[in-house]
Amino acid sequence: MAAALDGIKVLDLSRILAGPWCTMTLADLGAEVWKIENPDGGDDTRTWMPPSVEGISTYYLSVNRSKKSVAIDLKTAGGRAILTELASKADVFIENFRPASLKALGLSYESLSERNPRLIHCGISGYGRSTPFADRAGYDFVMQAETGFMSITGETDGNPMRLGVAFVDLATGANAIQSILAALFARERTGRGQSIDVALFDSGLHFLANIAAGYLNTGSNPTRFGNAHPSIVPYQLFDTADGAIALAVGNDQQYRRFCRDVLEREELCTDERFRTNAGRTRHRDVLVPELAAAIKRFDTKTLIAKLHANGIPGGELRTVAEAFASEEAKARDAIMAAPDPQLGEVRMVRSPLRMSGSPTTTPVAPPTLGQHTREVLGKVLDYSADRIDALEREGAIRCGDKPPG
């Protein structure tokens, strides 16, 4: 069965995380992705280590599978000409340049769509392309601070904290994916592409979700609750006799079963203060210590079994290693591998997109720098071997993984 985006060509000038996350997902869905890299070093994340394996950055490996690396020096006239030709053959163009650089390179949506009206142009930036902040660099860490996420993350009496992964970048990449897929669908009706403006700042604010709605409609500035939830109780980590669990009691029916059938403490649900979630939230300072003492009597395995048997959402606190070794990960076949000439194989997380009629593609290991330059220029642009060799001698491109010059 063909993948959903089989036949779609993506010209990818993005780097680091948000854009590469987007284009890796498009590749998983069957698109052919031409990853354009600077011949002198390539994507920044190639040097982001530790961790690394055999001198290769695992950060780079995490978001670049199933792409074709084409090394082009955009400072050269020959390199810019190649890129313009590739854009005329592409369905989707993705970049995270600053507007001035984009215009200088002749890569604006207006200039490219003149040659290719069906082109979908997706620009990823920190603060959007039509604001006074368009030239300001956007980094996930800064965005987590500026959009308020750090202020609601961390212990109640501790310092603001960032999430352990660059989630604003990932959210922005996901928003770019949705926009591109919608634009491809719209193109089926109109026959024309369009420009997409995706900003990290927008994504950060948008992913505040219920926190944003609470502030915007009450005017109350939210605070940190640690691992607890501002609107639901009990919904946090609790210590057991030999570890810890994450307990997420989402409604009053679950809470009654939890007290009666799991803890065997029915008085904790018949007490008028705790009967409803609104009451439990108001009286959390009284209730949570009672629950903590009751939960501490159980070992983790026994308690998890009782929770699951009674339909109460809960799970054990795991390390990353334990998560990948879990029965749940095995049941979902979450780990996959692709052959790699340098490492033997690259292990990776399987795409979460599971579709019966158009499955994701079999992954290919992330490319070495310029690995596909010769292939793409020959097959897509019909360049001869002599012409490609000449361009490499001129320094406009880099083929394979040979050092510059």
C-alpha cells in the first residue's frame, strides 16, 4: 500500500528541531524530503553532543530519518540557481530563515510562486513574519520563558523550570505539519499553493490550552502546582512503599471507586468536603496528606494492579530506560531500527501515526552530509555527471561525505 504522501516532494531548508521534526513526519508519511545543508558542517545539530554514538550526534539522528541530504552553498550563484530549480520541482518548501536572508536569496513565497504556483511555502520563525520582531531569533528555551510555561512548571515554592524536551519547537513542528497537510488538501480544490506563517511564540501561547482559557476569562494569573493539577484532585505523584505512582482521578465516580475499592477508605469519599471534585480542590491541603498516607501502605506493583482492575487511571513512575523496556512499549512495537553504514543500525521511535490504508514508510537512517547531492541533482534536475563534478569543483555543492575542497 502506498504511503499517504507518496509522490509529494519537500524542499527542506530548515534546521535544528521545529522544521526537521515537521519534515521527518512528512517523510514518515511518504514524502520525498530534500534536506538542504551547508556544505561546511551541515545542520547545526550534527555537532550537538553529548550524547553521541561513534562521533555522531544522537540529537541529529532523532529528527532526520528518511531524508535525502543535498549539500549546497547558498552563498554562491550556482548554489542559489540549483535551489531555485529544486523549488520549481517541489510541492512544499520549508525554511526557518530570517526575512532579510530569505529575500536576499530570492526565496520568498512571492518570487518562488511565480515559477511554481502550486508551491506551498512554510516559513517557521520565532515571532512571525509580519511583526516588528520578525528578525529576532527564536529558541525553545527562550519561548518557554516568554510564553509563560516556565512560570507554571516546577514545585510550588521552587524556581520556574523548563520542560525536559524542547516542546515549543515540537509543538511548532506539529503545527507546521497540520498547516502543510491542510494546504495540500486545499490545493486539490484550488490548484494553487499558499504561504504558511508558523511562529514558535504563537505555538507556545496556543499550547497553554486550559491555562490560557483560565487566565483570559478570569484574569487570575496561574501559579505552579508542581506535579499536582490546578483543577483536579487527586491528580499528582504519590509515594508508595517501594517507589512512586502517577495517579489521575478524573471524575467523581472514579474517586469513589478509588476510595472504596482500592484504598478501602470509603469515608474519604463520603465526607462532604471530598465528595465532589470542586470540594476536593478546595480542601486539597487536608485531603492529599490523608491519601498519601493511605497510598504509602501499598507496594507499587500491588497498587497499580488494583488501580487497573478498578478502572482508575494510574501508572508507575519510570525512567526513560524503563519506559522503553515496558510491556506497553513492546505491545506498540515502539522501537524500530534502520541499517546504517557507519553504526550498523540506528534505533529510533516508531511514528505514532498508525493508519490502516496508508501506512508510514519503512525508515531509512539519517543521511550523512551531502549523501544524496549527486542523486537528487541527477534524477530531479537531470544534471549530467560532468556538470555535477564541475559544480563541486566550483564549491557550489558537496557530494558524499568528503571534506570541503
